[in-house]
Amino acid sequence: MESGAYGASLAGGAFDLVKFLKQPQTITRFLSWIFSIVVFATITAEGYINPSKGQDTVCMFNKNSSACSYGVTIGVLAFLACVVFCALDAYQPQISNAKERKYIVTGDLAFSGAWTFLWFIGFCVLAHQWANTTDQAGVAVDAAQAVVAFSFFSIVSWAVLTYLAYRRFGQGVDAFQQEYRDPANVDNAYPPTYPPYPNSGPDGYQQSPFSNTQEQPGEYQPPAY
């Protein structure tokens, strides 16, 4: 595994565009971006039909306006999220704070997981409503089938983004556990910097040159002239 934190290289390096474009999350995010455009743009352009003159437009999915609104909403939000997280992926290697990287990866993991579930709900709703659509007069069948198909593709792409975000989050946790050391387990007994002096005491201190048991000098005798 490349050295770094939360799936990104250490801060301070130059931005490599080719390497960034080849990253799995960049490719998958681009595909999710395309899928979301197909879903909400198709519904916006061809999802509402006018069954007869003088009547309001209705959703092509069994005349259920909630199905069209749901598809447009999650499609637009997925489109915006792909742009934001793609920019964060490009900027993340320049962030030196590991906590900020953790927040980005955690947000990516939570959002990707939520949108995988929402796309699954959307696919079930759209497929069910399309299967129950009996009156297909004026309905663009290819457009409806494309919306259902790309809703399913979005489930797969966002599930992959969830897995990639979880793997990056796990890499950050592993790196933290490898670098962390409990201070209670650290041996504070450092070896002495200097070797004990010869004839030193048991604690490495030199004995005083004058001993308490040394005999006192005799009486003072003046010199003879």
C-alpha cells in the first residue's frame, strides 16, 4: 500500500492528473455522473406527456408524478455530489491534516451508502410503475426503458463508490494503529549517556578525594631558619 493517509499520498507532492484520472474512484464517479445525467435529463425532457389536448401533463410512468419527481431529485443531487467529491478527491493530497482527510472520506462513505440505497428504491419504483403502465400512447418507450436501466446501473456504481470509500477509511485506520504507541507501554529507562568514571561509586558518582576516615595532620611545626 502506498504511504499516505486515507487513500491519498502524503501532502506536499505535485498533482498528477494522469494518476488522478486512473484512480478507481475517479472512473467510477465519472460513470455515476453520466448515469445521473441520463436519468434526470431524460425524465425532464421526455418524462412528462400530454395525453390529450386541454389536459395537464402527466408522468410517463403510469401517470405517477411522484415517480418522475423522485427520479429527477436523486439524479440532480447525485450529479452535484459527483462534482463535489471529485473536486475533493483532487484536493485531498494537498491536505496535511489527517482529521480533515478523515472527515472527507467519512462523508464520501456516508453519502455513497445512502445514495446506493436511494437508487435501489428509485429503480424499484420506476420499474414497478413502468410495468403497470397500460396506456403508452405518446410515451417515449426507449426513454422510459433508459431511465429504468440507468437507475439500475447507478445502484452498481454507487455501491462500488461505497466500497472504495470504506477501503480508504480502513487504510487510514490501519495506518493510525500502526503508528500509535501506548505511552504506558513505553520503557522510560534510558541508558546512561556517559559511562561511569573509574573508581566511581555504585551510582556512578566519583568518590570524594578526602575520606572521612583520613587521619588528621599533626601539630603545626614552624620551619627552622
